[in-house]
Amino acid sequence: MKSRFALGAFIVGVPLVLALLGPLFAGEPGPRAASFTLGGGHLLGTDFTGRDVWREVLLGGRPVVLVALAATLLAYLVALPLGLISALTDRAWLEEVLMRPLDVLLAVPSLLTILLVASVLTPGPAGLALLVALVNIPDAARIVRAAAAEAASRPAVEALRMQGESWWRMAVGYVGRSIGRTLAADAGVRLTGVLYLVATAAFLGVGVAPDASDWAVMVDRNRTGLFVQPWAVVVPALLIVGLTMGGNLLFDALLDKRRRT
């Protein structure tokens, strides 16, 4: 378990450190060079537009990471109260009002929803985070509701009701703590899916300018020169993979540790 934790921390740590601290060391842009060159005073060569690939790598991770984290947090901020209310309410009509619209959203593929909205609006990074959060809310709310419904059926919750405890005490104090492990497992998988959606949307030009310093945009912008200048595609692609794979390993190791303690 320790080795898996260390491996996950290393795999996710490299791209995370580059994403958060990279812009501090990127420096000022130098003069444009010829496109798709190797060497020439540039650590990883130049990209399609003649920009230094290493500098673009240092600058390109922060948008991906911040948008993904913001989208995941926003999704849970809405999904948690919806799932808890649905699980703890004794009014069937309220559960129907809360959950049925989410089922409609769940039936539409996530990427299709993002592309449809983006065809009408032109979202920036904040808009992209809201869009990705929106398509993740239905599934997250259903998982919260399913886990909370099991906890809400326990005798302890009935005892709290009979004692006249507040809804907040039951929902957050008992049920919320009971579903913590389930939420932690879901958060690892969901963050991976969110990173995939954010990177795919950026790859397709949704929410990100075509010339932006962004890892996903770098892959799209430089793919035509993959066999001429592979670093401009391979390095950002590996960093995105490292974020998703390392995050899953890290969450799995943390869950194993909690299960054994």
C-alpha cells in the first residue's frame, strides 16, 4: 500500500507541481523561432507557432488543473445537498422534483452537452468549469443519494428523529460522515473524468483560445508535427495522463489505508 501511495504521489506530483509553480519560472517569451524545431537553444524545441515548448509546458498546466478542481468542487457543492435532501426527506414528491430533472440531464452525453452549449455561448475558463460541473451534478447527486439512503435507514437516524434533532445534525453530523468513504472513492474517479472532459473540451477549442498556453491545446495545435517534433505533443499528453492516473492511484491508496485502520 505504501509503495502504491508513493507511486501515485510521484506520478501526480510532477504535473501538479509543474502546473502550480511552472508559471513562476516560465520567464518572458523570447523571439519566435522556426516551427517544429529541435534544440537550437530550446530545451524541448519549438512548437507549431515557433514558441518554446518548455515554456509552454510550464504555463499550460495551471488552466487545466484549476478548471478541473473548480468544476469538481462546484459539482459536489450542488450534488451533496440535493442527494442528502432526497435521501432524508419523507416527502416522495420532493424527491421526484429534485431527482427527475437530473435523470434527464444524465441521459445526455456529457461532451455533447458541453458542445451544444458552447455552440450557442462562448465560455471562458470560468464558463467551462461551470459547464463541466453541470454535467457532473446528476451522477454525483445520485451517488450521494444512494449512499445516504443506506445510512439514513439505520436505527441511529430514527433515534435522532425521535429525539427531535435538527435536519442539519442528521444530514451532516451522522449521514454525511457515514458516506465519507464513498464520496472519497467517487471523488477520485470523478476528478479523473473531469480532467478528461476539461482536456477534451480544450482540445476541441471550447472555453480556451486556440493559441492559449494549455496542455490540451498544445496536443491539438502540434499533432500535425508529431513525427517531426514529438516533444510538443508527447510531453503535455503525458502530463495530463499523469494527473489522471496518479490521482486514481493516490485515492486508492488512501482508501485502503482508511479501510485497514
